[in-house]
Amino acid sequence: MSERSSATDAIVLRGRALGEADRVFTLLTRARGKVDAVAKGVRRPRSAMGGRLEPLAEVRVALHKGRSLDVITEVRTITSHWTALARPDALATASLFAETVDLFCEPELPLPEIYALLVGAVAAVAASDAPATLVPRFQLRLLHALGLAPADDACVRCGEDFNRHGAWFDLDAGGLGCERCYGARGDAHALDADDVENFRALGAERGAGAALFATQQVARAVDDLVTWHLGRRPKARALVYELQAP
Ligand SMILES: [Zn+2]
């Protein structure tokens, strides 16, 4: 390949129409991080490439550097979960994952840990009967991968351990606080001792001691933390919670 061409694995985060027949795709690539690339002619009927660039598919793409945007010259499917994702709750959850990654990640910055996280999370959603329950762990693992997760063993203000008494969640300080620093405020514990344990296990890498699901308080805290870092709520979030309501 010439130096203007490259091939990489990629997850399709989203696509938008361009001109009469093209579409610009936002890809999370393994080699280069987030990249916008145009696929020419994919909105014409019978475009083989268009069918493969479905949202949340993992694909192998050949990219050619154009004047402003990369051009997708070849697409091969690695994994498509399209059939399993064709359920409203699964699609909403997987879309929330893609949107959150899209909002957090800067273009052209390779993030192999986040790439692997998203591949695993979309597969887990496709296999789950209750996909929305996977949201908190994904959010917290993502914050860890971005270096934005708060310490889960020490007070954000004084550095003391807060194990036995639970912890207070201080969004403005970006972390969890101990009883001595926050208890005197008189409001109820944000997280009791079980919640703190759950928060720790939820953020842990897969394997020993990791928790897949969050307590209600932890789910809320992690969701608030994501919103605080982004400065807004992802659009797909409302739909996830709407579909989850009994
Ligand atoms: Zn403290």
C-alpha cells in the first residue's frame, strides 16, 4: 500500500449522509483512534460497502487519505451483531455506548483499551436479555480507561480511607469523600459500605472480584459522573431508561 493508504480494524460509531450518494462514517479504529471517513456511493441501492458499514459492526477497512477526509476504499465484516441488536433495548444500549465513546474520544488518538472495551461491550449487549443493566459497568470501565475514574479507596479531600462508613459522592470534587469531611453536612450517605464495595468491583478488570452489575446508588453515581465529565447527557441515554422502565 502507498503511504496514503492504510488498513485497520474499526467499529462503526455512526454515519451521516453527505451529498447525494455518500455517507461520512465516524469510526473508532484500532490503529488511529477516532477517524471520520467517507464512503462514496454507499447510499445507492445495491452498494455492497454500505451494507457492511452498519452501526456497531466491527469491520476491517482500507482507508485512503483524501484532501480533507479519509476515503473508505474497502470494507470487510469482522463481526456483525445486527440481528441480535435489532431489539429496541439492545440497540438503544449499544447506541449509548457508541455515543459515549464518540463524545469522550478525540480524533486521531489511538485508544486500544477503549477499542477492546467497546468490542466486548457490544457483544455483551447482543447476548443480554437485560442490556440496560450493562450500562454502569461500561461507563465506569470507560472512565478508568480514560483516567477519569475517581479513587475508590480514599477520600477525595483528605485521602483517608472511607471503607467502613460508606462514602459521600462529591461531583464538584470529582470523587468520593469520607465521613469526617462530609458526614457533618447531615445529608444521607450517598453510598453505604456495600455500595462502596460494589463501586470498587464494578470498576475492576474482568476476573477475580469484578462485578458486572451496579447497585442503584452506584448506577446513579456513575451516570452522574459521566454526565459531569461530558457536560451533558448522551442523547441515547433517555431512550435506554425509557425502555427499561417497567
Ligand atoms: Zn476525608
